[in-house]
Amino acid sequence: MEEQKGRRGATADDGWRVDTALTFILNTMSEKKKGGTLFSFFNKRTKNDASDDNIVVDKDILDDPDPETPDVNVIKNSAKLKKNVTEHNMNAYDVGLCVDKELTDEEKFNFCKNAWSPVAGYKFPVIKQGNQNRSFQLDWLRRYHWLAYSELKEGGFCKCCVLFAPIGGGRGCQVLKMFVKEPFNNYKKAPELLKHHATTQYHLLASEKSSAFIQNYKTGGSVEVMLSNKVSSIMENNRKRLVPIIKTIIFCGHNNLSLRGHRDDGLLDIDSALVGNQGIFRSLLAFRIDSGDKELTDHINSCKKNATMISKTIQNEIIDILYKAIIEKIIINVTKNKYFSILCDETTDISTKEQMTFSVRYVDMEEIEIKEEFLGFIELGSTTGSAIRDTIIKQIECYKLSLKNLRGQGYDGGSNMSGRKNGVQALILEDQPLAVYTHCFNHQLNLCISKACEVQAIRNLVGIIGTVSVFLSTSAKRTNIMLDIISKDDSIPAPSKTKLKALCATRWVERHDSILTFRELYSYIILTLEELEKMPDSETACKSIGFSASIKRSEFLISLEIVANLFSHTKTLSLVLQSPKLELSKAFSHVKNVIDVMDDIRENSVSKFETYFKNASDMAALVGEEIRIPRLCGRQTTRCNIQTTDPIEWYRITIFLPFIDHLISELKLRFNEKLSEVMPLEGLIPTHIDKYDESNIIKAAMIYSEDWSGQKLDIKSEISIWKKKWHNIQTMKPDTVIETLKHCDEFFPIIKTLLHLLATIPVTTASAERSFSSLRRLKNYLRSTMGQERLNGLAILNIHKNIPINIDEVINIFSRSSRRIKTEDWSI
């Protein structure tokens, strides 16, 4: 017995310590906690893996400045507990009793204050490790204030981690093991293991929690709701480090700058990045550091290799958060205004993937303004009508928009989109009959001009201009020859253009600029071709001779003058139809105005064409030519054979009249019958108040009867009062839906809803097509492998520059998706 007491280091007051501890424990422990407090020690324990992370910790926070002894209350001792303590040689405050136990705050407080510690002379068990016998060293307890020895477990524990450590720690949040759930007894590697544990992140948090718990316990503070100063400091510091990184990504996105370079992994090499060897993103970060950004400088100089927060993975995560933040603002606004239309178009990107752009059109009823917002690109696996329809429906659901509020569809005229049976518009109409389909007005205008240009002389003109423009503009040598000729000319006024513009391959209305430029530079083109005829290169010389002869022909000059004059009207119409704020009423009004102008020209074709003929004759005189009628014969089957000797009459009948007749008929055919069912709602606009019968307006209103509450008599009486109101006003009447909405008060709720719906119906898909310009700039041949999420994020940043971004909100979202910002110090 004496030998056993000597090994345990027993002293004269051992009896007092045991009795006092037992008395205190019996007073404070509840019977309902038996399964989860000290009594559950005898339950079977589960072994798990552990892992550490290196974080610097200040051991001073573990010191207890005010040690206390437990209060002693004289009560009846528990015979059962005393028996367990005696049988297992336990000290009442042995830290091993706390392992894997759920303790009350009072129990935790007492273990923090009174954890048992061996006295001087205590004999620790000897363990054979390798070829030597080793044992726990009392000096370790003095050097590491958080360390406690468990006589029960025969090993060391971290008293802070046993009581306050999280469920897991380290990378992957693995379950903790040594020092926490299992005793430390690998004495051979004691110095390394003790130092390592002192620097782990979970130990730092547990130590902070332990210190704060002791300080707050007496005032009623709860450890579950208490945030340690260390954690707050880490989070605040991490947030500051992210700000310049996020701002740099936003800057690159707004200015369509590629972030990544050939080498952009690992730590930032400032000198290399400043000269542009590590991509634009890293170069901008290096520039910020070089300009004195203290937060970023401290972060880059002190961060660990796995916590730089500038890797491509973090870039993609932040870009995705920015995308969602902007989209959320747009969707909230769309949902708030209820009704919306969709605008879609497809194209093939640089990596030969079919991309569909997806945009929405709605009326902001607070600002009384039509808005068309781009929402993203969608990669299509199939371009059939059913596949695109499924993609659109899925995307609407993804954005949490309601198909019930869809009131319009805007596409091009492709059969897979506009087909009456299996087209996208028809399939969506089956799900939502009120989603009116609009064939893009600009596409229709393009088709009108394309069809009109099938007149033989006009078709040949367009082909020759395109070929000559490419021939002269794609060669630096030929371009310079033409520039020299223009610079040597002293004529006044000087030409506004000095270089030919290639014809657009698909948009016929965009060819007007090319034709006008060709007409302005006609005399210089002739001189350039004559100069090229003398070139030693036989191919260039031969082509120049052929081109020169072609553009000197009378038919070419007449056609050039006709097309240049008539296309000037359609060009203006095309530009107006591209406006995202354009509404149906105004669009039809503009088309009608152009048709009326064309009709006037047709009715006065004789006088109009004489002007065109005179201009063409002047151009011919500049190059030494004269407008002549082509050779005529008695019978002709391949071209016009008008029996007249007057060149003006011959060219008016054979070229001018067929071209303008084709153009007028196409415009009337494609625009007059469009949206005839809903267009009577235009009669609610004050300037068109008498354009439609009241019955037609009511019939159109009844199509949307589910969107307004009331009976047919209600809308009838409201229209009557509305018309009476505007008949009494003679000046300054609104002529657009948007202007009219500003005059709709609560006295006209049905009319306000109907005008809202009319403004929501799309006119063109120009906004959707503009996104293709961003797509071509973003996903070019240097960035052809860009992922879809990154592409959408950068496209949203580039297109929606006007939408403000709250950096704090972005960091909040990032912190919810990454626990590292909450729990890890990124410094070394």
C-alpha cells in the first residue's frame, strides 16, 4: 500500500481533495444526465482518425489568472461513486473522465478550474517504445499550460480540446483523435507532437473558447452563443483580404479582360506579374500591390500556398457568386412587375458549340420603362423545336419565374423556332396560350430587302460591290495605293471615308453603309483599278481589268443610284427597330411611315427616277462613260426587251419599278397582318383613341381576361370614361404606351393592366443578338476552352455594368459556401 501511494504521489490532503470533489459533483450533477455526463465514462468509446492544420497560437490565453477551489458542502457521500473512483484509482477531476462526455456548463467550468495535475515526485507509468523505456514528463505540464495528465487513461490530453474542440478539424474536418479522444502516449516523438498540437487551428479555437467561457460563466454567458474574439478577428481579416481580389475580378469582367494567363498557379510573383507574364488578373493584383494596397500586400506576403485566394478555382467561385448576385437583382425586379416575355436566339461559338442566348423583356412599373435584360447563354445539345422548348421551360423554372406570367415570345424566323406545329413558339403556346409570338421585326425587314434584291440588276450590283470591296480592302498594298490616290486629290469636299467596307454576310440592311461608301469613293476606285492593271502580277492585273469594266457599265451605275436612295429609308427603320425600349405601336407606326414614303416614290416614279438618272449620268461622266441602253433585238427571253430608245424610260421600267414594287409588297405582306388579335389595344393610346372600334378593343381585352378582375361591362365602362377624358384634351396627348401608362391612375386599373401587357410583348430580338457580340469577344480563339459557368459569369459582368455590386454581400455568400473564411487564418 505504501508503494502504491508513493507511485501516485499521495499527500496528506489527498483525503480532503477526494471528499471535496465527490461532494461537489454529487451536488451539481443531474440524474437525467447519467447517459451523457461523467457516469457515461464506462460506455464503449468509438475510435476515429484525426488530422491537424498549422496555425500559430498564443499559449498565454490558456493561463488561469484566478484559480479557485470548489465550494465544499457537507452532504451524504455517494457510495456507488466512491466505489467506482476507488476501483479505477480515479481522481475526481481527472481529465480522462471528460472524454466523449456531454457536460453541463457548471461541470465544464469546474474541470477548467480544477483539472487534476500530478504533484512533484509522481511516478508515471513506464512504456517501452523501441529499445528504450519512456514515460510522461512532468516538465511538459509546466511548458504547455493546456496539457493535462490523465491517471485513468495513462496519457496526456489537451484539457481545452477535450472540453471545447469541434467535432472535427484539419483538412476535410476529420474526427480528432490524439490529445482529444485518445491519450497522448507517443513519448518518443513528444516534442514534435506537442509543438504541432499547439499550432493546430482547432486547438486555437478551443483555447479561445475555454478562456472566454471562464470569463463569461459567472455573468451568465453561454458558450454555445459566444463568438470568441479570435474567430471574429480571423473572419474580419479574411474579409478584408478578399475585397481587392473581388474588385479586380469585377474590373476584368466589366472591361471584358481575360483573367487567366499561361502561368497563373501558385504564389503571386509580383515582378513577373507586373511585366505581364502571369495574366491580366495577376498583373492587376501586382499593380495594386505596387501602388500601395496594404491589405493585399499583407495578404500576399503572409498567406499560405493553399490560401492565396487567387487560384482559378476561387476565381470561378467568385465569378459564379457575382453572376448569381446580378441575376437575383434582375429576377426580383421581373417578379415584382409580374408579366414578362422571353427573347431567344442561337449561334455557334468559337469552339463549335451551339449557344442560345436567353433574355427577358418586362415593364418596370415603378420607373415606367421597358427593360430587356440578358440572363445568360445556354449550351444546346439539340436544335429541334422540342429540345429548345424543354430548355426554355427548364430555364424559366431555374430562374424561379412563373410560366403563368409569360406573355410574349421573341425569336427569329427559323423553322425550328417559328414553325406552326413543331416550332418552339407553337409548343410553348400549348403550355401558355397567352405567350404571343413575335417574329423579330428586324429579321422581317431583312427578309423584305433580301427578297427585293432578287431583281437581276440589283443582285448583280450587290455581288460586284462585295467582290470589289474585298479585293481592295483585304490587301495592304492595294489599300495603300487607294489611300495615295485619295490623298493626292485636291477636290472639295474631301471624302468622309477612305476605305471600302465589306458587305455583311447576313444582314442586308447593314449593307447600306457599304453601298454608300462605294458610291462616295467611286471615282477613286476606278483610278485604283486602273493603277492595278499595270501591276506585274498577272492575276491582280486581270481581276482589275474585269472589275473596272463591270463597275463602268450603265446598268451598274443606275442600280447603284437606285439602291443607295431607297436603302436610306430602310436603314433608318432598321436602326429604330433595334431599340430595346421600342413598343409594338411605335414599331408598326415606323413601318407604316416607310411604306407610305415608298408609295409616294412609286406614284411619282417618273420625276423621282429622272433625279436618280441624272446623278448616275454625272458619275459616268467622271470616268468618261455615258449611260446607254443595252443592245436590243426582236426577241429576247433572258432579259427585258422594252421597245424604247429613251434610256431613262428603259431603266425606269426594267430596274427601278420592279425593285420598288418588290420592296413595297414585301413590307406590306410581312407587317400588315401581324398580331392582329392584340393590336386593337393600341386604341387605348390617346393619339390612337379613334383608330379602333370599341368592340374590337373589348375583344382584344377579353383575351387577357384572367389578368384583370371584373366583367365585360367593367372594361366597357372604363373605356368609355377613358375616351371621354382624352377627347376633352386637345394638346400634348401621349403617343406611346409608356407615356400613356404615366397618366393611368387607380381610376383605370383594367386599362393600366392592358397597357402593361401591350408594352411587354416583344418587338425585336436585337437585345439578344447584342449578347453575341459579347460572346465573340469573351470566347475567342485564345479562350476557346472556357467553361459555361465562367462564360455566363463574365458575360453578365460585361453586359450589366450598370447594376451595382455590393462587395459585402458577395463575401457573405462566399463565406456561406466556404467554411475557410470562418475558421481558418490564411496567414502562415
